Amino acid sequence: DSGVTQTPKHLITATGQRVTLRCSPRSGDLSVYWYQQSLDQGLQFLIQYYNGEERAKGNILERFSAQQFPDLHSELNLSSLELGDSALYFCASRKGGGQGAADTQYFGPGTRLTVL
Amino acid sequence: DAKTTQPTSMDCAEGRAANLPCNHSTISGNEYVYWYRQIHSQGPQYIIHGLKNNETNEMASLIITEDRKSSTLILPHATLRDTAVYYCIVRTGANNLFFGTGTRLTVIP
């Protein structure tokens, strides 16, 4: 158990819909990262938040957005869903937010999104 | 972040040591070597990391060559539960982790 929690575990929805995925970081961690893992691609970094502010962006679509709340939990919002958005979505947390390479990211169990 | 090269797949007999190699010939002085594994579709699990010296924890050992251009992750006594995809990642303080294709380790009874 990494200490990172994600809800829901599974989500099934239809094209065009909007969903929200939730992540609670480990106690004391200020950074939350979101990653997407689809069948034909590996784990891809989407976005990072540190202490409530966006810190880095990866391959995140404009239809996707995220935020981090004062209690440090984070939500990833996916809208106008397409079939290709079906994937595993992982969040990870880390103590710091900057250039600390020895600062480990710990991953949650993921949310499996299926778009029908 | 430096790129890494890993074998696509490996087999290991249960109870034997599993040695997973990783090449990172373009690594620079301040880049750490991290290892994660992913069992089926679970979240990636942190295993170990190191900079220059060899490291050991309760899960594994990490051997880094003197020139730091390659490393080996050692699982001393592989069990069936160690069957997973193992990722070698070289990173600076970059804000995200770049996961390549990893090595699919199969532990055989």
C-alpha cells in the first residue's frame, strides 16, 4: 500500500460525457502527478500540481483539466469523452515539487475508465 | 532525462536471483537511476533508486557500474509474485517520470 488513494476504481461511461477522477496523496506529500496508460501506449505524464498550483504539463488534452484543493487532494476532469480516452489513470504523489531527484513518486492503484 | 534501454522480456526460475539489466549510456552526473515495477494493471510500485553507489533495500539490490552507463536490478530470490514489468528510469529533478517499455519478467515455477 503506497498510501495514495484513488476513486473510483472503475468507471464506465458513454462518449461525450464528463467524468471526475479523484486522488488523495500520501500524508505530507505536496505534489500530485497524473498519468495515463492506454493499451497501445505506455504510462504517459499528463500534469503535475504542487501545493495547489499547476507545476508542469505533459501530454494533456485540452478536454482534460485538473486541480488540487487546499487539503491537497486532486481531481482530474475529463470531458467530451471519446473511445480513445479509455485507459488506466494513475496519480502519484511526492513530498516536494521542484528539482529534487531523490524525492520518490509513489503511485496510487489507478482508475480504469471505459468509454462506450 | 537520459534514455534507457532494457531487454523486452526475461524469464527467471522461482527461487533464483533475477538480474535485470539497464543501459543508460547518456546519463549525466546528477541523474538518478530509479526502478519501478508494474504488476498486471496495478499502479507502478517503487523498488529502489541510486546515484553512484550500489544500494540495497528489503526488495532488491541496485548495482551501478563505475562509469554509470549501466545498472542491474537484482531480486535475490524471485517468487511468482515478482512477475511484472520492470521499468528503469533515469531522471534529474524533472517533474515527471518517463516510462519506457520496460522488461517483462516472468518467474517460472
